[in-house]
Amino acid sequence: MMAMSCACTNEVEELSTKQEDSSLKIATYIANSEGTRSSDGFVSKTQFKTNDEIGLFLYKGTWGTSYVGVSAQNNKSTFKGSSWEQATPYYLNADQAHVWAYYPYNQSVTDGKKIPVSIEGDNANTDYMYGQTKQTVSVLNTVAEIPMKHAMSQFIIRMKPSPDYHNSGSTPGKLTNVTVKSKAGSSVLFKTGELDITTGTITGKTSSQSLSWTPNILLETSENHDYCATIFPKVVAQNELVVELTIDGAKYTFDIPAIQWNKGYRYIYAFEMKANDVVIGGEDGSNVTIEPWKDSAQNDVELVPSK
């Protein structure tokens, strides 16, 4: 009897070891991580921290094709400091599979092509990301390497106070409001939408005529000041949008020319404060810098005062 008991125990341990050897392991990194930047408002995520959570979808080869033994989709995976732990382990076989991921995890999700995203309230500070395995996984390759990409665009106001700038008081000027709005009063901007993690495309849901932020930044003359916000990627038509700045109670409005706000890029609109006025760009004449989430600069389009 004792010999039979030992044999059964060994078989169970061997089966457990085989399952562990075939279980999916997650390895992620944030693509185009921007490093540390000094700015107010939205701050991009540069690395995953302990207890961060992502959602996983695993399919055989192509999206939607079921994988034998896998029933849990939108499977929560939690970062434990050096590795990821799945709420429901995925055990792989000889079939090839792809894994898709998104951040942050949302337990209400049932469709990976319709991940809720929002820039309202606390969600304005969320760095939404998506990713897919670089190579297929199977029992012969159980590590899913997933580069996570930024799904949003960054809209940045860069204030450049010149030495001759002054306001009506003795304190530095203050930027208290930034508004992007439709020039015709149409609802062409979005506050909520759905992210397709297979493509990174966001479909707008809740539309609006404007988006507003309240920086409340003191504009010291000794340095530039950046205010950053996330916006949904969008093709901006000519004469469609304006940006309005409120500085020391005065409003300054400028046209945003035709441009495409792409996911994973930063759009920096620079303004120089001179005497009692605000002008576009600095001494070099550059007005808008378009750069990947990671540092890289390219001067591009130009803003003009709105008529």
C-alpha cells in the first residue's frame, strides 16, 4: 500500500511539474518610454510597478480562434515586482498562439476590441497602452514578450516667458486655463471611446465641442513651462479647431492648422510671452514640435491668431 501511495504522489508531482513548465510567462516593457520630464498635468508611465495590472487575451494564431484548454479571456495579470502572475494560468500545448494585452486592467471588459478609455476626471492621468506578442508562444516557447505601446496622443502647451514680460501685478503671470474647441461649435472632440487592442485604434463615443484643463501654473521668467494633457488621436481639418489660453485673466485664441494627432506622439505648441502679449513660438520661429513619446524633435506646423 505504501509503495502504491508513493507512486501516486510521484505521478501527481510529475504532472504538476509538466503543467508548470508549459504555463505562459509574461515579459513586458513600455515602448518609447520617455524618461523623466519636468511638466505639469499628465505624466507618462515609464515602467510597470508592483501590483500594476494588465488584461490578457490569448488566441490560436489569429484573433478570435480558440486555443485548446484556454477559456479565460480578459485574464488579469499582476506585476509582482520581477514577474507577472496570471489570475488564471494559461497552459500551452504544441499549437502556436498570440497574446494581446492592454493597460490598465478593467474587469468589466468582454471584448478586447472595445476597451473603455476616457480622459474625464481621474482618467485624464491614465496612460492607456496596448500590445501583442512579438513572436508566437507554445509549449516550446512559453515566454510572451509584449512591447506595450501608448494609445493616446499628448497635447502640450509650452509657455516661454521672455525677460520683458510683465503683468499688472508684482507676481509672475499665471496660466489658469487651456481649452481646445471647435471653431464652428460642432462636437468633433471626444472624451470617451473604445480601444481596439489588435490595432491601437480608438473609436470615439462621448463627443464634445471642447476640451478644457486648468493648469494654474506660475510663469516664472527664468524657465519654460510645459502643461501636458492626453487627447484621442485625430485628424484635424483646416479651420476646425482653436486653442484658447487664459493668462492673468486675459484670453488668447489661436487657430490649429490641419494636422494629424497620431497615437504615441507628443504635439508641443509653444507660446512666447512678450511684454503684455502672447505670441506663437520662440525666437527661432518654431511653433509646434512633433516628437515620438520618446525624445526626438521635428519642427512642423504653425499656429496663427484666430480671426
